Amino acid sequence: MKTFDRRTLLRGALGLGALGLLPDWARAGEAGRTPISLSGEEIKLTVGHAMARIDGRASHAAAVNGTIPGPLIRLKEGQRVRLSVTNTLDEDTSIHWHGLLVPFQMDGVPGVSFPGIKPGETFVYDFPVRQSGTYWWHSHSGLQEQMGHFGPIIVDPAGEDPIAHDREHVVMLSDWSFLHPHELFRRLKADPGHFNRQKQTVAGLLAGRDQPLKDRLDWGRMRMDPTDVLDVTGSVYTYLINGHGPGDNWTGLFQPGERVRLRFINAGGMTIFNVRIPGLSMEIVAADGQPVAPVTVDEFQIAPAETFDVIVRPAEDKAFTLVAEASDRSGLARGTLAPRLGMTAAVPPLRQRPLATMKDMGMGAMHHGMDMPGMDMSMRSQANAPSVPLTPGVQTISPMPMDRLAEPPQGLEDVGHKVLTYADLASLHAPVDPRPPGRTIEIHLTGNMERFMWAFDGEAFGPLKKPIALQRDERVRVVLINDSMMAHPIHLHGHFFEVVNGQDRPPVKHTVNVAPGGKVAFDLTASEPGDWAFHCHMLLHMHAGMFNIVTVRPLDGAAA
């Protein structure tokens, strides 16, 4: 188990603030009651090169308005906004307004909804603001999102805010590497386990921390590694809160007795975070910008692209550590909630890394130690997915995928406190569209971890990939089946959907994390005409091919 001593914390310090690369809203103690933001009907953004200095080393970044993360954009439900984006890079760029309901031409995905923004050009995004909540923006070009090209969006409701609070802080989680994201991708293609420094060892076997030898041999025969939880790990990433490394210790202020709203946004390129604040319970009050019935938890998992709004009520005049631990436990982001700047609390050590199980292989509730000779062949049987071609990109097809929405996420099953599950979430409102789905669409999330190949239904995105065609206002059920051993946060642009989780008022989301070997169903009304991106929000999984287009026709609402 790794601990964080002073040397480790200092080694993780980013020092972006010292270079003036942090926006005002992200600086320690300066978010306060009203974070400094860009607002109004006319907003100007400039995308350009920047040099971030991390631990004394310079690293190239893509900054917006000269800061990393970019500026906080604060809008009002019911207003109209024009966002002029000027590109000073030497490559194309774009901005996608993640979670906002906008006309598809304003969605910001090059090659799908618009051509992109060429070097030296300005594109004006112009759309009405139709909702409220916590959202974010990011590039959809050239893996720039991983290089700092992202920022938060807060949309205040037109009327009274249904979520009462005395103070708020944006908590934007991200991951940073000195390696260019294209180099991260190249190394994963050459060696998918390149960044995994937590593989099983003889010492782990003798200490009882790792699998018994028989299980390890069985997994080896299937050419799978149960420690392969995240592709890119703390061996190359520094984990950030609002642009601050662990040693920078971003601090959000409070007065004892206040209801503090924390707007969590996972802007990580490849990292799922497990979030907790030792000594404080957290009340989940919104998911992906949409209010939910309050759920009190001690820890929650947030996948890339998700947002959660949380209420905490610190009653004591003391500091609390905010911990966002990578789900493979190879590192963490750390901040502090405190009445005054300069206060700190103990930083907990990293917990023991998780190991994948039979469920994560799509083997249902089967136990460890089962007889698995030849399993590598049966796990590619098309009996469970007759429409999925057995291409080199399909390493496994889950024999018994399960609905895992009521289970704590991977690695959090036995932590000894309350962990949020998707089954806990219930919308405050009944579904807008009460119709039952007219048809079901089944989509398999496939991959070959040895070759770092990722796709929907065994076919990576390309010119011949058939889009998912929906009729305007059609009501459909989409069933996502994860045939891989890695979690995939799946995001649909331009729409919200209801996660089928057993609640009478299912949660309304735009992103859902599908557990390894799991399946998730959501109900969707295709109310937004146009062409919409649909993809895994693990940036390099999307880049490798786990991407498609959802077309909603007719565009004008007339008969098809």
C-alpha cells in the first residue's frame, strides 16, 4: 500500500498557478460564493499553445484564454448565447458543449456536426440555453482534451434553484501526462500493459494479496491480466483538482455550518475516480446536471464525462481532505475543504489495487478457481452476440453479462462504508415521455486488450460503419453489453436518457459507465433531429474506434 509523504506530494505539484495558467475560478480559496466566470450573451474564447511547467519541467499544452483548465462559463436557463471561438493553434480545433441541448450544427464534433475550426479562423456557436445544471466543455479534435483544452459550465435555473446551498465550488478532476496523448496511444498499441506497474508478483502471491497460482495460470491461458483496470495509470499521470496537483493542495473554503455544494466534473482523459472526504458524508443531489432524490454516501465513483453535484455540511472548524483516487489505485488527486487557507488534514494512503473477477469477464456469478481450460475459445462464441463478427478486434464475448447497477463499482465492494450505486439514483421528476419503448437496440462494447482495439459490435468507426438510425420522436430502449474486461463510460450527444435501474423515476443522464462484463439499459426519446456522436468517453478508446453516429430524422419534423 503506497503512502503519500511530503516528497511524493511535492513531486506531484504542478505549479500552474505560479505561471498564471490557472483561471481565477480554479485558484485555491478564490471560488468563494460566486466564482469568477464568463457570462452574458456574447462570450469570446481563444484556443492557443501554452507551456505548463510541472515539477520544473516544461510541457506543451492547449490553453483556452491562456489558462488550464479553461474559463468557467456561467449561463442562465432561457437566455441565448453566442460563443466566438478563435483558433490560434497550427491545427484544427473545436469545442463540444458537453451535456447541453443544442442544435446539432452547434454541437462541435468535426466531421459529424460541423467541419471544425481551421487555424486562424473563428467559429460562432449560437444557441438557446434550454436547461440548468453542472456541465462542461472540451475539444473534440486531435486529442486536445488531454492537453488541457476543457473547462466547466454552470447553468443557473430560470427560477429558484431546487438545490439549496450556502456556498459552492467547482471540483474539476483531470489527468496530466508529460507524454503527448498520441504517444500514449502509440505505446498502448505496442504494449497494452505498458503503463501498468501493479501486476501480480510472487511476493503478492506469498502475501495473499494476489490470486492463487491456479487462478493466475487460468487467466494467463486466456491472455488476460486481472490487474488491467485502467490503461493509463499513475505511473505516467499526475491527477489534478482544478489544475492543482496533490502537492498544490487546492483548497475550497467554507464556514462551519454551511451547506456547501460541490460540483464534481470528471474531465479526465482516461481515468475513473473514486471520491471521498474522510470525516464528511456526502449527499448526492444531481447527476449529469439533472436533480436526483438526495442520496447520502461516503464514497462515489465518477467516470470520465460524468458530473455529480454533492452537498456537504462541515460543522467543525477544521480541515477535511478531498480524495479522488484513480480506480486502479495507482495515484490520487488531493484537495482540502477548510475554513481558512493554509489548513490541511491527513492524506490517506492509497488502498490496495483491485483485481478483476469472473463477473468482470462476463462470467456472471461464477466463482474463482473454476475449471477454465479452453475458455478462451468459448468466450468468443457468437451464441450470445450473433450479429457481432469474430474479427481480431473481438477478444471476448461475455457468456453471461449481468445488470450490475445495484453493485458497488469495481474495487469498492468491501470498503466498509456506503458507496453510491447507479441503482440508488432516482430523478426528482417522472419521465417526460411516459411511452414504453417501441423497439430495443442491442449494442456490444467490444475490444481486444492485447492489441488495444476498441469498437461497437466488433467494427471500429470508419467510412463503412453503419450509423444508428432513429426516427424523430421515436421511443427506443438501448441495451449496452460490455464484452470487455474494462469499464466504458458511454456518452450520447444531444440527448438525455433514462437509465433503467428499477426506480419508478429513473435517473436522467447523458453518460453511463458500463461495468466490465456488465450490461446497462436506457430508454431514449429521439427528440433532437440531426447527427450525433455516440462514443466511449475514455479518450483513447474513442480514438481507437469505439465511436459511432446516431442519426435522427427527419430534420424538419415533416414526414420522412
